[in-house]
Amino acid sequence: MAAMPKITGFLDLRYQYSNEANNYASGRNGFDVRRVYLGMSGAVTKDLTYRVLADFETTPKILDALVEYKPLSFLSVQAGQFKVPLTLENPYSPATLETAEFSQAVTALVTDIDGNKNNGRDIGIGVNGSALAQKGFNLIEYKLAVLNGNVINALDNNKSKDYLATLYINPLKPLTIGGSYYTGKFGPEATKYTRDRYSVGAKYDDGKLLVRSEYIAGKTAAIESKGFYASAAYYVTKKIQPVLKYDTYKSNDAVATTPITNYIAGVNYWISPKARVQLNYTHKDYKDTSKSDYDCLVAQLLVSF
């Protein structure tokens, strides 16, 4: 008989303040409930598991709804709606991400699909595998997926499917070197256009020191975009983790004034393994001189259960 489902959840309570003009209009001035996740997971059999996750922050929406079959220790197949393994950063949960925001390129090219907040997810079938097992890790990991390429919780609206391939090489247990490639079509059949994405990066995480950096680029119709980030975090004690991040993104490579660069400094304070306070200070620098640079402070209480 299958075990009872496990109920999980996540609360993200935030305060923001910025010195930009009309900060109240941008929403970066005051308190808000940013995320309210409630999930359920369990096993139907030893090899067949499921997971459902919804966000109740405003209008409830399904984030994850997937079934995973793992016939072998080094191979699994999942079907449904899930986080796509595109870039090293997108698979992170907000509960574990070292900064308050995902990188600009990840947000623009992966998390959101042309302004639709997909939370880095899509609907389809994925295969996850590994090879050359070592003590506690695998030298090679790969992830393949066939996806709708549409917004979440919706049917595909064209005849095309999107394809994703990701390869991770782990020379050492804490070190990952990875790359991803994604190609597909977006939009209704009559007006669909090509959407390509790729990333290359590396991550070192030994449980105390985390360093992660990626170059992420994409082509949406005729517009080429690119971004880069480098992030470092270190536990000076078991509860205190300072963070630094450089994050730049150029939304249109053909327009010299589009780059935006964020300089981020912060600290995470872990109240318990499932609760932390997160403080981030960001200086936003516009290449476009018609826009004013500004500073922003974010304080969050993140609680998982």
C-alpha cells in the first residue's frame, strides 16, 4: 500500500524600499506576501512518485504537477509540468537561492516567457540520467526534455514542440561545469516565431563556499539577448552567509543602451534549517542615460515546512 502523501509549503514575506522616482508606483516600497507555496508529494510504488505544488500568493496557480518513474538508479523519466533544467540557476528554489532575485538573464529568458510569469516551468516529458558513478556523485549528468513551449497550465497553441538538452560534468563532487541548449517556437500557429536559448557556466558548492557563474544568451524572433552573472556566498558561521553578486543583462544586443547591471550585496541569517532572514542591497546601473540609476533594499523572511 502506498504511503500517505507528504505535505510541504513555503512562505516568502517581503519588505522593499528603493530611492527610484515614484517607488510606490513600481511596487518597490512596502510590505508584500511574495510567495505562498503549498505542495504534496508521495510514492505510488517504489519506482513511481508524484509531486504537486501550487502558489496561492494571488490567484492560485499550479506550478508543479508531475509524475516521475525511476526504473534504474541512473535513469528517470518525468511527465507533467515541472521546472525546466535550463541554466544552472533556474533549478534552484526561492527557498535555497542565495539572493532575493534570480539573475536578470534567467528571469528574462527562462523564468518568464515573453512577459508571462512561468516560474521557470513548462509542460512535457523529460529524461534525467547519469553515468560514471563515483563515491557520492556522478561524473556526468544529462537532462533531455520535449516541451510545449507555451505558458504554464495551458495547452500548446502551435504544431511545434520545444527541445531542451543539458549536460553537467562533475570533475569533483563540489564542482559542476554545465551547458544547456533550448530551441522551439512560441505563439499561435499563424504568428509563431523561433525562440532559442543557451547557457554555459560553472558552480562550486562544498556546503560552505558557493561560487556560481553563467553566460546566458537567447534569440527571440530577430532579437538577440545576452547576460552574465557571477555570485559568491560563504558561511562565516553555521547561520550567517554573506553574499556578493554581479549581474548584467542586455535585452537587445543590437541596441547599445539596453544593458542593465545590478551590483548586489547581502546576507542570509538562518534562524533554523528551514527558516532564514535575507537582506539584499542592490545598485541598479542603466547604460541608457535617459534612465536614472537607483538603489533598492529587500528584506525577506523565508520559511519552509
